Amino acid sequence: MDLWATLAAVAIATLLIVIATEAQAQTFVTLHNFSGSEGEGPMAGLTMDGAGNLYGTAAGGSNTSCPLEGGCGTVFKLTHKNGSWILNTLYAFSGPDGANPASRVLFGPDGDLYGTTMYGGAANQGTVFKLSPPPNACVTALCPWRETVLHSFGSGNDGQQPQYGDLAFDRQGNIYGTTPYGGNAGCDGAGSCGVIYELTPSNGSWMETILYRFQGVGDGGIPFAGMIFDNAGNLYGTANTGGTEYGGVVFELSPSEGGWAETVLYNFDVLTTGQFPTGGLLADHSGNLYGATSESGIGTAGTAYELTPSNGSWTATALFGLSGYTGTLATLTMDTAGNLYGTLFLADNEVFKLTPSNGKWTQTGFSGSDGGYPSGNVIFDASGNLYTTAFTGGKYGKGVVFEITP
């Protein structure tokens, strides 16, 4: 089985969220069709800078010398110029420096781009990397950035194969993330359950500390998504399995005198909030948390949920039941009006919107005419346009970047 068939099979097997949608009077625009030479199979969402340029990753393609079938992937930049979008490849992975990025790149406190790869590195179990712009002004269209591998996973009790989650930064510039595998802990008899790690700059390099190793039962296991901070420095995230019903948990990781301590805030319920959360969490200004499960709950294929803090505990509310046979990789996004947005992996360019009204949520959506299997979260520009990627389809069948205008 080649790389793309493997990635699609993994995604289909682990991510199943469905929503029946109603077409909106919106416009779908393809910004770029991947051909393979500059990358293919974008799995993650996008990041936008202050000038409106888009940055993203393609999981494969580009480097024909890559030891992995399907290519090692790229980091790219899309620039809007004279009414069109121009793609520049910032970096093409080759294997030892990382391979197959499935998460998006983010700007760190220093203005450089940071991200992860699923494979490649010293043990072929993935990397955390940094991309820095060239020290001198570019004089040609081809202007690759400089890559630094901050950490290669897979040695001893380390994590393995970081996947869809964003990295997080604290005020000191330390990096936090998850891997769904590794950690050398039993996962209910099925292998290792993943870790939470921190990378700290030290004397020109980066030192990794494993903050927590999941056991896969009461504490959860296999965290696919990244984490978010609160103002007190606690981390919040989801684990895809484990918990009292083995359907996953929402957890908090808090600093303590002896290191970091995990607290399970919520065990997913197969009858109400569903099971197997793959996307992460988002928080509103009141500290409420939002996310979605990928199966069951009040829908046949997952449920959008809200967690509300109250007197030291959390109350879960099922907001909207999802139905059908499709799925999502992405963490939800919220606009300034409190509407929630997401993508459906097995529906052609399906972007959905959940709108609160009088204590209930209604759902609308948009299906584009090009591309397929969108798996990244959506982002907005100042005009309210939505941007994300699709894993396949397009002119060459290797994925697209697209925009939905209101």
C-alpha cells in the first residue's frame, strides 16, 4: 500500500464525523491545485500572516529522492498578487530532516515557523522543526527557508509520530505538543498510548521533557490533537481513547511541585456526547470549551459539545448531533459571533457552520465543486472569507487550497 492509500485508510479508520448540510449562497474558489512537484496531499489547515499570506504543509510529493514512496512533503506559502495566488515552496523535506507533515505550521514568538512531521528524523518516527527565512533578501522567485530539526522522536521512551495537532507556546517560548503513539506504556493491551512533551531551548539546542505518558485506561490515550493554554498556565486537550467508557476524555495538565499532573475533566458518553474525539479544543472568552467527537452521541456519527466550568467541575452539553458516514480531522473554529465551523473529511469540500439561537444550534454547510477529503481546520480573513485545504482532487487529483467567500 502506498503512502496516500495508507494515510487515507488511517484517517477513515479513526475519524468519522458526519453532518447533513444545507447549501449556502457562497462562492467556492480554488486558490491552488497541487501537482506533486511542489507537494501533494495537504492534510492540515492554514496559517495567515498580517499581510494576508497563507502558509501550509503538504504531506507528500516534491522530493523524488525521498526514501518514502509518495514523497516527503513540503511547507508552502501562498501570496495574493494582482488578483491571483502564487505558491512558493519554502522547504521540501528529504527524510532525515523530517517527512510527511500532517499538522499546520504556526508562527512562534520569534517570527519563525514551527511544525511537526509524522515520519522522518533520526528514528523515522517524526520530528519537531523550525523554518527560518533567509538571512538576506531574496533576488529570485525560489527562496527556500532554513530548517532546523528541534527534536527527532522515537528513541527509548519517547513519543512517536506526531500527527494533526498544533504546537503550543508558553510565555517563555517553550514548545508543547502531543504524540498519539510511543511513551512505552500499555494501551489497554494494544501498545503505547502517546505522550505530552515540552521542548525547552538550551545553549543553542532544544531539550525534550516528557510531561506525561498516557496509560490508556482511566487517564485516556492516543491524543491526536494539540493542546491549548489557560491564563494560569494549565494545558487542556483531548485523548481519542480510554476513560470510563473507553471512548476518550478531555484532560487538563497542570504544573505541580513534582512535575505535571493530569486530571480527567470529562469522560465521553456514547449516548450523549459521543466517543473518539480526534480534534482538539477551542475556548471562548468565558472559558467554555468546545469540540466534537467522531462517533455516536446524539448523532449517528458524533456530536459537537460544550464543556462549562462550574464550582471546580465541568458540565458537558451536547450541542448538535452529527449524522451520516463522513468524518473530520479538524479542531472546530469559532467566529466573533459565536458560530462554530468545521470540515468533513469524506464529503467533497464540505465546510459546516453551527449557529446558536434561542438555546438551540442549527447547521448549514457548503459543498465545493473541486477537491475532496478536506481535513484541516478553517481560518478567516478580515473580510470573513474562509480558507482551508482538501487532501485530494483538483486539476491533478493531488489536493487543493480553497477559499469560501460570504
